[in-house]
Amino acid sequence: MAETLVSVRDLKVHFPLKRKGMFGERPIVHAVDGVDFDLERGRTFGLVGESGSGKTTTALAVMRLVKVTAGSIRMGDDELATMQGEELRKARSRFQMIFQDPYSSLNPRMRAGAIVREPMDLMGIGEADTRDRRVEELFASVGLRPEQTALFPHQFSGGQRQRIGVARALASRPDLIVCDEPVSALDVAIQAQTLNLLQRLQNEFGLTYLFISHDLGVVQHICDEIAVMYLGQIVEQTDRVTLFKRPLHPYTWALLSAVPSADPAIRETAQRIRLTGDPPSPIDLPTGCRFAGRCPFAKEICSDKVPPLRALADGHRISCHLVDDQGNAPHHNQPAA
């Protein structure tokens, strides 16, 4: 059994809005609304979904960069969700983040070496006279030259800037790295190089990744386990091979149908599933399944009762009334996507 590094239970992140009128109720945005998952040490766990599904907010909550409304985020014996002040600052060396935009996430007034060294200075990691040597080692690990430590971010390409971000994340020797769409701003060829770099570093340093992406092709390449989010909740979770081979939730089925293929035979026979309507408002949530209004198979129970996220015999987790305990889904008799 793999060791659990981080355990998230019933995580909720709600954002209150301004009250409408003096006596009106204060609207609440349910960005993340009861999420459970475990991150196993040395593996990559992916969160996918459309924009607004809550995947990035979930990642920011794990990083304690947004306020946690309720729930638990445990890393070993530490409860991150309730940590404050100096205790949280000391714990931050164990979890770091690679941001989406490799330019805006770097201070343009700092040299690249100083950017990578900064976490060590702030957290008091290592002896001061050895940190520059550590920076050079990190530059070498991500494929940059030692002399490039003296350059500013604008003097690097987009892919190189993201490598600086990766080196900075590694500086504190973290157990967990949260990757928030780390390749979405890069060209396709550079995306592949960056993903391969992340996998090599994972093998070399035993890293654990929480990987956030809307690109299912990227997720299929790098993730071991994948959870699909819809409107603040996980609707399906399983290993990478099972998810792409036999998706159970109608939402996952529709998402996978939109993944482009380079194989002409697949392109000619594939059926694109087009969902109708828009997702419900995260302020005024429906009473039943949140996907029911867009689901082509929805029945009366779907609008009346919230489907629990349950585990099947093979460990596949699914939140759908229409999927039975044997893993038979309503779309399995439909044309393959």
C-alpha cells in the first residue's frame, strides 16, 4: 500500500458576496463544496474540469492561499486547514506551488538566481553560505546553466521561465508540489518538455504532485489518479487508464469525447457529445445532482436527490444515480466517443 501524504476531507471554500439591500440575505458562492481525496506519496493526482469547476480553488485551499471555510487538510500529523501564523509559515517548506503564468509569477526586478534562493532565505533553509551553491544545483536539475542565475526573467523564454518556477518550488525540498495549469501558457512542444522534466524530477526526488488542468491530454500523460470536478464537487475518481478507457459519469464521458486525436481513424468514428445549457449558478445550487440539467440521461431522481460519491468494488468512485454497483453506466450502450 502506498503511503498517504495528504488527506483532504469534506473541504469547503465559500465566498460571501455583498448583501443585497439592508435586510437581504448575503449570497454565498460555493466554489468548493465538500471534496474528499488522498494524495499518495511519490504519485501524481490530477484534478480536471471545466472553468468554474473549483479545481484551482481546491489547489489554493490545499496551499492555504485562500481561506478554508470547513473541512480537513492533513499532511501527516499536521492539520493545515487550521494552521495560522508562525506555525503555518514553518510548514510551508513542505508544500510549494508552480503557477500557471511563468512570467507574472516571477518578480521582474529580481535576478533568476535570487528568485530561486528567496524561499531558502525566507524559511531559513540551509546555511547562508551554501545557498548559492544550492541554487546552481537547482538550475542544473531543471536544465539551466549556472551563469543564467545572473539574468532577469524577461531574458528567458517562456519555457525557461517555467523552469525557474520549478527550481524555486524545489528550493525548500518540499514533499508536495501543487501544479496549477503549469503548461497551459506554453507552446505544445515546450509543454511536452516541461511535463517530461516534472516526471524526471518526481522520480529523482520522490515528489508528490497535485496537478490541476483542463487539458485531458496533459492529464493523461502525467497523472496516476484523476478526479473529475463539476461545480465544486468531485463526480468521478479513478486511475488514469480506467478513466480514459471506461468513464462512468456522463459528464466525464462528454469531456472525453471532446479530446482531439491525431489518429484519422479515431477522428472519423468519434462522436462529439455536445452538452446543452450552462452549469447552474454556484450561488443558487439545484436540489439534486448538479449535472442533471445538462445530462442527456437524467431522470426524476436526479433532480430530487443528491447522488453520494460512492466507491465501487474496484475502487472507482462515482457520484451518479444512474451508474449501478457493477459499474454499468447509461452511456455504455451509446456509440463510442
